[in-house]
Amino acid sequence: MKKLCAVASLLLAVIILVGCSIMENAKRQEFEERFSRISEVYPTTKVEELFKKFPKGFEIEYLKTEYTGDSPYTQILKFDGDAKTKEILGTYVKESYEEEFPHLSVESEPIQIKYTDEKGIESTDGQELPASVRNIRFLFTNFSFDKEKLKDLTYLNVTESPVDGNYSIRYEIVNQTINDYIGINSNDKIEMELFGVPKFDKAHKYSVTIAFFKRGRDYFSEAIKEK
């Protein structure tokens, strides 16, 4: 009788594990389908080509954190692509913080900036931009991504907010192009997370945020949203 109970318990555990695995795979497929439009932007070799893809305009938010020295800092660039003027204007700020107190940050005064494919990122208010900002190249201009590539990645988990429905899917990756772009060892494993917003999905508008991090350190994120 005891052996029979043990076998039954083991069988039940196997059934539960298989059921959970099937449900998790189904969830992965569902979320990857939600990000099937990622290839519409990744790649777009020239930023101004986004006006053709999004006739009503677009927004770009770019964050990159540097961990060199004793005081890590984040470069934050926000752009607005105006459909009428075909200008890409925005702001740049540098957010500095002590590594021991990552929630206490100090922002620099905003610098007004613009982007053109010809000249890249320039200041429009007379303030000098750091060379590291002037030389920024958006990830989507040289990195290709699509739904099929997501299927080949090491899947970690998905999340979905019960409040606003915002969702994400996370993977573990080793990608030399990404690591070189971020500025870390080319063989390092990092985590990549894609974020989506339901209100954009319902309106059939493009909205994808892609972020990379490792061991609690945020390295880089890039968001492109269609107006």
C-alpha cells in the first residue's frame, strides 16, 4: 500500500510538472507573438526612415549606464519625431549616483538636442555635448531582431501587471554584438527583457522597449513608440 501511494504521488508530481511546462511554453508563445512587430524597427539603418514607418511621428527614449570609476552615471536621451516638421528634437540629461546608494541620484541641467542622419546628435541651445553623447548610435540602426530569433533564445520568464496590463518577457543571452555595444566582455551572459503596453497593442501602434542588465546592474535600454 505504501509503495502504491509513493508511485501515485510520484505520478501526480510528474503530471503537475508536465502541465506547468506546457502552460509556461504556451505563455512564452503568446508573449513572443505580442512582440512579433519588433522587426519593423530592428533594423532601421537610418533613424529618419522611421517617419516612413510611422507617418504620425514617433518617440525614442535611450538610457545607457556606465559603471567606470567610483560614480556610475546614466545618459538619458529623449527624442520626439514630429510628423509635420520631420524634425527629431529632444533633451539630454546625465543622471549620477553613488553605487552604494543607487536610489539617490542627481540630474544635470537638460540640454536641448536634435538628431539628423547627416550629423547625428547635436546641441541646439549652445551647451556642449559630451563626445560620448555625440557619438551615440541607436541599437536599432545596426541590430536585427524578429520573432523567430526570440524562439532560439534561453527563456527565463514572463510578467504581466494586474493593474495596467503592461507585460514583459525575459531571456538570458550571449551576443557579441550586444556586449560590444554595451561595453562588456564579449562572452558575458546578460539578461534581455522586452516590454510592451496593451493600449498601444489595442490601437495597433508600435511600442517596444528593450533592456539589458546583469546581476542587478542596468546597462542599457531603448524604447521606440509610435504616435
